[in-house]
Amino acid sequence: MSHVTRRGPVKPSLNITPLIDVVFLLIVFFMIVNNIVTDEVPELQLPELLDPQTSTPEGEGRVIVNIVPLQAYEPDKESGRKVGPGNPELQVLSRGGEVKAVTIGKNEWVITEEGAMKEFQEFAALSIRTRFEKNGKPPIIMLRADAGVYYGQVLPIMNTLQQAMADALEPELAAETPIQLVAYMPD
Amino acid sequence: MAERPDNPNADAPLEEPPDEQVVHHVSQRKKRKKGVGGEEIELNLTSMIDVIFQLLIYFVITANFQIDEGTILATLPGNAAENREQQNIEPPVVIELTSGDDGITSRLIVDGRELREGVAQLRGYFEGQIGSGEMAKDDIVQIKPQGVVRWQHVVNVFNACVAAELEQVGFAPS
């Protein structure tokens, strides 16, 4: 027995399933990457330089030390961004220059808390040592401080970082290893 | 012609449906797929795609991957002084950085001489010193900022020294 089927007029249709798959993957990718970037480098107003000589550091292994200010910034009226290049200098520098915390990756130490700097030193030393053992050379140590903070508040952190380097590396190697000051790149 | 009653089955007893009219089972999935009139029900994805594209565009625009950041090599406080003692060489050139009266600007004093134009003058000053032979590029330069000077000014001074091709720039020990 045979079936005879009668088809009506064929409606053209677009199969958008793979398109949706790809778009979803892209969204997930950007969401995850955004979170990773924010964890590693919190939003700070970095120094804007006159005739910048900045460059992108090359090499393996990085320890990024962030110095976060106590007072947050208001969003810029034009761009809507809270921080970034081109923010009015007055806004950046007229705020209080106190430091709130120092961070490495997701780890944050509020500097006014007791024992925070000791913990920071131990963690920094561990991070430097781990990367040194992995790569056979000292890591790139980046100091990423907010443009508005006082030097007097950054100095103890730099001294602690130096102690951490001395703890993690041989004395000669620690003395020879520079740090990298982070600022905005030229346009 | 015989008279036809209004309802011919009104008085007739209820009859069993004939065997040919047996209703076959239709699965729930097929029932759902077909509407009342037997038309296929389709999911309208247009609005969802609109929202997804909005999200995608948002994440693409807001992701900047921090490519606008760069670094300058620096020596931590103390290291330059230790090196100087070990090598027993001349005392370093000291750049003093003090805060202006407004707490925002800064004043720049190099080896006891104030540079009135601040950091904009610093590069030219060092290039002049090197050109006249009073300084060498490998001379040790130490930046000695006051505690209340903003980090912005400190890094700008550092940057000017690097721009003048000075090779040993560091922070003065505290």
C-alpha cells in the first residue's frame, strides 16, 4: 500500500540554531574574560604622563600589585566611565590621597587592618618565588597605583614589596630586579 | 415523497460507532506541535535574538583588555643606595618633589635648583646637562618626593628621566 502525500507551497525558512549557538558562546566568552580582567586589574585611575615613555613588558610570569584609593571616583560626565585616560586632573588629584587596600589578583589586604602588610608580604613572596621556580627567572613585578594617592602611602607598600622580593629571591637577584610602574600608554 | 422528520435519529436508539471510525492515539508531542486547526506552532525567536545581540554588543564594547596600559622600569627605594655604596661612586643627583600649596600641583627641585615649569622642563634640563658634559647618562638619579605628593607627579618625574635617556633612575631610600 503506498501513501501519497500532497505538499502545499514550500515556505522558505532560515535555520538560525547555529547562529544562536555561536552568539551564546561569544557572550559567555566576553562575560568570563571581563571577570578575569577585573579580578587581575581593578579599575584605577592610572597616571597620565607628559610625553609617555611607557611600553608593554615582555616576558613570562607577572605579579601585579594594585594600590587602591580610599575614595572612589565619580563617573565622567562625557564618557560615563568612572575612570580612564582623559579624566579631568582636578577630579583625580583633588580627592583624598589615602590608600584603602593593596591587592594581588583576587587577594586584597586593607592596609589599616592589623597584620595586613605582613600577609601581603608573605603572599607576594610566595607569588614571586612560584613564578621564579617555574620560569627560572624573576617575574615581571608591576606596581599599579592610582594616580591620586599620596607617595607617602605608596612608599611603605614599595618597602614591603622589596622585602618580599628579598624573601623570595637571592639578595643579588632581588637587588637587580626592577619593578615596572604602570601608567597609561600613548594614544 | 415520504415526509422527512426534523431529526431522523431522535427516536432511534444510540448506535455504536462503526468499526471504521476508531480514533487512533495521538502523542502529546504531536498534539502540542499541531494547533487547533492542525497548523504547526512555531516559537518566535526574534525578540530573543534582539536581546542576545544587545548583550553581545554590550560585552564587545565594554571589553578593553587593558591594552591602554604600559610600564616604566624603576628601582625600588634602597636598592639604588646600596648599589652606590657597593660601587663607591659619586653621590646621586637628587630630584626633590614637594607638594604645592593647593595640594594638587607639585614643585620640582633638582640638586637645589627649582625648575619653575615643573616636569615639562625636567627632560630639557637633563638633556642640557648631559649635552654639556656635566652629567652622564649612567649617573645615578634619585627621586625624593614628599609624602603628600600625588603618585601622578612621581611617575611623571620618573617618565621625564627615562625620556632624557638616564639609565639609573630610582627612588631615594626612606
